[in-house]
Amino acid sequence: MTDALPRDKKGIRIDVRGERDLVFSAWHRKNLKRECYVTDVDFLEYRFNHKGEIVLKAIFEVKEWHVTQPKYIEDNANFKAIKKLCELVGILFFVVWYKTDETNNILEFRIWNVFKEEKADSELKTPDELKEFIESL
């Protein structure tokens, strides 16, 4: 890449700030009327085809292991908005939970294919299994 942005040896952008950018979020909450809603998308997985065009694959909503209550997942407006977006675009939608140890190393994942299974049927995956799954999309 020749965009002069800081990258690691694999070409992945390096986070130089070390913190979330919440400036626009704060501005939106402070200045717009209550009926104006916004949500963030945790991860949009995409690829480039042989013509160099972007091909959308899936959206991943990522949660900590303990965040499983319906009010934080399927009953939440954020979830509903992302699900609607995925339906309109025709891409997959996954909720991924991660479990960490005391030093924030990821131990395992659970992944829910929102359009194909019940939340209770989400699959446990090791970090290597999730890596393989995502790379196969």
C-alpha cells in the first residue's frame, strides 16, 4: 500500500490513537433531536474480486461473553437496524461473543448466524476455528 498510513508488516492499519473516536457520537447525541437515531457497525467483512471491486460478505456484531440478554441483543434497536441493513443488502449477519482471560487474551468465541439459527444454537469456536471460518466467507 502506498497511502502513507501507518501499517504493520501484513499491511494492516495500526491504531495510533489507542482510543475510540467518540467525537461524532457525542455531537450527534447533543445536537440532533431525539428522533434521529444512529448506530455503529462493529465489523463489515468484505473482499475484493478479480476486477478489484468490493464484495460485501457479512456484518459481525461483537459482544463480551456475558452480554447475552435479549435487551442487549435481539430486542435492541441497534441489532434490529443492522439486521435490516443485512436483509436489504443480502449479506450474512453474525453476532460473535468472545471470552478472555485476565490479560485479555481471547480464549474462545461463540458465533450466531442470525438468519439461519436460533441464538441458543450458536456455535463455540476456538480462535483458530473463527479465523478459518471468516477467511472462508
